[in-house]
Amino acid sequence: MLEIKNLHAKAGDKDILRGIDLKVGPGEVHAIMGPNGSGKSTLSYVLSGREGYTVTAGSAELGGKDLLSLPAEQRAREGVFLAFQYPVEIPGVTNKYFLKAAYNALRKHRGEKEATAGEFLKIIKEKAKLVQMDPAFLNRAVNEGFSGGEKKRNEILQLAVLEPKLALLDETDSGLDIDALKIVAAGINAMRDPKRSFIVVTHYQRLLDYIVPDFVHVLSAGRIVRSGGKELALQLEDEGYGVLGQEAAVR
Amino acid sequence: MANETISDLTNKEYQYGFSSDIDADQAPKGLTEDTVRLISKKKEEPEWLLEWRLKAFRHWLTMKAPLWQNVTFPKIDFQDIIYYSAPKPKKVLASLDEVDPEVRAAFDKLGIPLEEQKILSGVAVDAVFDSVSVVTTFKKTLSEAGVIFCSFSEAVKEHPELVKKYLGSVVPAGDNYYAALNSAVFSDGSFCFIPKGVRCPMELSTYFRINAKNTGQFERTLIVAEEGAYVSYLEGCTAPMRDENQLHAAVVELVALDDAQIKYSTIQNWYPGDKEGKGGIYNFVTKRGKCQGKNSKISWTQVETGSAITWKYPSCILLGDGSVGEFYSVALTNHYQQADTGTKMIHVGKNTKSTIVSKGISAGHGQNTYRGLVKILKGATGARNYSQCDSLLMGEKCGAHTFPYMEVNNTSSQIEHEATTSKIGEDQLFYCRQRGLSPEDAVGLIVNGFCKAVFKELPIEFAVEAHKLLNINLEGSVG
């Protein structure tokens, strides 16, 4: 489904990604771990098309379609979803209205009829249950005045409504207490589907206790330096990222 | 320069469907006492009104054009303006195909029904939708309720005692340079009187929408709400408006007696000039309301998206004890547009309350200024004010400026002022785009969210249009 080949990218003058190769099949959950500054978040941004990054080499295709030549909104419409580490506030725009605009933009792209306000309300109320969100949140401004946990839950609600082919979860566990983490993880697990791929970017192994990955990759200095099954995450938890520096140097 | 820009606009007459026939019934260019006498005579006005005009004119001669404003424009040559010309009928168009495509595109985006588009752009209307009969029905409903609603000229003839009593009672003839000019030469305008205890049976917006008339260059509006009366009045419309006159200096006076309420909404979408800042309307207006009676309320809501220059401060004099003044404003400046707008809340009576919510949006090379005065007089015990002034910047070349003035002479008053300046952030844009919204839709969404507190004060049908209007006027401001 997702195929990344030799991906190099810069932020400004700085090389961040230095040759990423990664294949994520349909229904698979891949965890990307690594120390601060290893390029984890950059990978999510480059895949989702954020401005400020320059791809200098390599390719990324989703279902055979070149992602890198598309503007951010086209990638979203093709099924790329990024759950933000720091979800953004949009004052004065209700959650419901925002999500309906997004939902209909995607439907329109697929040549489907746009949902009416009534139809959409049914959908969103159903999905809100997945993340145990009080329907009152739907009428509040997007992320405005939300707690850290509420913001993350809101991201997963959006994921559930937009039903992407590829979900990129950027440090979704950061700033969450254990109860909120469980709710968010349950929401994500409910979204696991044979047709949907996940890339879970995280610094800590903790999240992977709840979202069990099929593969774990360790990113260091812009390259994947180790790949393995879910047990790799546990090993890292014991050993720390310290050893990676040496490994990367050896390679 | 002024001549050039004025002639630019007049040269466009044909393009936008204005009649270019030379009308015999007009005064020569320039302004003298004779011009004022001619206007008054042509309108068959009573002696007292001529005297009132002359007094204003003589005062105007002693005044100097103000220079403190934060907008710039070439010096206006007041002798190069024609101050009287009989109302010219617009050229009637055979079909919408003859309307300027740009204007039509705007109609479509605003979602204005076809039949209304025709009326607004002066296309001959077919029998199915007879605007005359609609207007007649409105008039009947209003007169049954005892509401007087007519042109200013008509009011001078039919209700001279009311006009005499209230004209200039809020904005005196010599109030300021442009108000004095207007007082001397005003062409026509609207008069609205809601008698004691009457709630005006319809939003007067509806009336305007159907009866979109050609507003004059020097318009004068007077609205009086007697004890316990209520009226909601909407000026302007979302449809783009072209006019051959560059300078518009209107005066609006509102009077609210005991327990009366006046809600005055404005949507202004005059021609803003082209993308290089050439041409466009100068909108220099004096708007003021007097809450004369106890517990009266005057509420101004304005959405200013048009004009090359918008310069006005819809204000409230809170005379009656317990009276309330409100000002809700969205001002958008794109391309080379300039705006210096805000309000004055003058607290005179006890326990008077005012609310100011101002949202300025600057894009392109637009310059947007909020200027406001909250004045609490000595006797205004227990006065309260809440002001919120937010500015939103888009791009690197625009500007936002805020000049809040406060004069407090009573220690029991409470004043709150909040102000923010923000940019449409790259992170907000990316967030929206990552969810599948185009950059244009994303900006529209963010800006409309920013303006929400003001839009919710508009009559509902216009709130929807105002939302679309902002999006249209922001087109091309991204990227």
C-alpha cells in the first residue's frame, strides 16, 4: 500500500531524512521509534505534504500513486491522515462544521454526494462514541480550550470520520495520562481494518502496549537503523536509544 | 489625482450599465450658496430647511478637512463635484447577459436568486416576480402598524414636524467637516419613524433587498423609535455595488426614546478599486445614535468589505439611565483598501452599558485601523464597557492598527479592553489542508470563525451571505 524508497528530505538547509525505505502493507500497523531529532515527525510531515520541507531524493507512493507531487489537501483526499502531535485551534469554527467540511471535501473528491447537515450529524454522533466524546464537544470551536487529552481524542474522532487509507499518528501518546491513553488507543484499535495502514510515531514504548504493532522500526539520524517485530520495542525500552548511536555509526 | 480617479470611475459608466446620457436637469459643477439654494428649491423644501442647509454650508466654509485619519488619499476637489442632478434612471438591461461578468459571478457565489439578481442589476423584471407589488405590500403592512418609512424628501413634505424636531439632533449640522458638507447638500435618504409601543412588523432589510435603490452620494438617514418601539434596519446589501460617484459622505442619525430599541445593520460592498488600488469609493460617513430615553438600546452591526477607503465611527450617546450601546464590526481590507473605523461610546446616564466587538482583517496591501473612544462622564455612575478588538493579518504587506481611547471621569465605572493581533498561521492552514480543504476554503473557514461574534448579530439571511461575501473578497489572498 505505502511504499517509501530512498527518501531524502531537508528542512531549510538541514538534512533530516537521509534515505528511508519502508513498505507498509494494507491492514498493517508499523511503529516508528527513535530518539528526539531522529526525523520521526519530519517523516509524517513530508508524507502529508507540510510546507517547509524539501524532498531531495526518493519517492513515496500510496496505492501506486505518487504522493510527493501532490499538494497537502490532495494527499488528504487520496487517503492520507495525520493525527497531529499538537492539534491546532481554530476559534469560532465548530468541531462539527469543520469536520463536515473535511468529510464533504473527501466525498466530493471521490465523486460522491456531499452529506447534508442531518446525515452528517448522525455519522459524527456515532463516531464520537468510539472515543467516548461528549457530543457537546461537537459544538465547541475546534480544539479551542480543549485539554491535551481532549485534543488527542478529537484527532482520533477525525480519523474515525474521515476513514483514511493511511493514518499517520504523530506522538499521539504525548501529554496523555493513562486513562486518556487507553481511550485513545481503544479508538485507534477500533479503526484497525484490513484495508487501512497505520504508522505510529512514538518516542515511548508505552503506547505500543495498547496499540500492538506488526512491525517496529527504529529511526536514527534520518535512517531506519533497525526493524523488527513488536518485541523490538520492548528491547529498546530496556536498552535505551543510546546503543543506536554506535550502530548508526557502524553502518 | 482626485480628478483622475473620479474620471476613471466615470469612464467605466458604460461598462457597468449606467446611463451616459447627459441629463439637462443638473447643477453646474462646484459648490456655492447658490448651489445649496438650488438643491433646496428643486426639492421644494420649506424655508426652515433651506436656512438649516445654509447655516451648515456657511459653517463648512470655516472648517478644514481633517487630517488625523490613518488613511491616505489625494486632496478632494469639492468644486469638481456636481451637487445636484435629478435622479437618473439606470439603463434598463434586457437580460442578465448584459451585466458585468464579474458582478454576475459574485451574485452566483453569494447565492442570490436569479430574480433578485435582475432587480439588483437593473434588468427588466418579468411579470412573475413583480417587485412593485411586493413593495406595495410591504408599505401596506408598515402603515397599518403606524410605521412611517419613506424617502427623506417625502418626509420633509409629509411629516415636517417630525423632521424638524429630530434632524440634526444627534449629528448637528456643523459636527464635522463631512457631516457639515452633507447637511448643506444632502440629496435624499430614508426616514423611519416607529411610534410609541410599536414593534416594526418586519425587518426593514427585507424591504431594501427587494427595493434596492440607487443611493445618493450625500445620503441622509433619520430613524426615530418612540417609547417602547423596536426596529431592525439593514442598510446596503451583499451584492457588489458600482457607483459613478467617488466620494460618499452620508449622515445617519438614530434616536431611541424610553425603552426603545434600534438595531442598525450595514453590509457595505461598494466598488473597492482594482487590484492595483486604482479607483474605488471613498466612504466617509457620520453615524451616530442617541439613546435619549431610559433603558433604550442602540446596536450597530457593520460588515465593511467594499470601498477603497472606509472611514466612519458609528457611535452611541448613552444619555438615558440604563441605556445600552453596542457596536459589532467586521472590516476587511484587501489589495490596496484602507479602513479607519471604530466607534464612540459616550456614557452620560447612570448604569449605562456598552459593548464593542471589532474584527479587522487585512490582506494584500490593505491597511486596517480600529479607532475607538469610550468616554465615561462624571455623572455616569455604574457605567460599564467591554471592548474587544481583534486583528487578523494575512501576508506580509498588510497592516493592522489600533487606537483605543478611554476617558473615565467616574470612579464607579468598569471598563474592560481586550485586544489581539494574529496572523493566519501556517499551522492552521496546514491543519485544514491536511483534512482535505483547499487553501481558499481553509482561509475562508478561519476568517469566518474569526468574525463569528459579529456575524451572529446580523439578521440571519444576511449572516449567511456575509460569510460568503468575505470568502469572495478574500479570493486570491492566499499563497
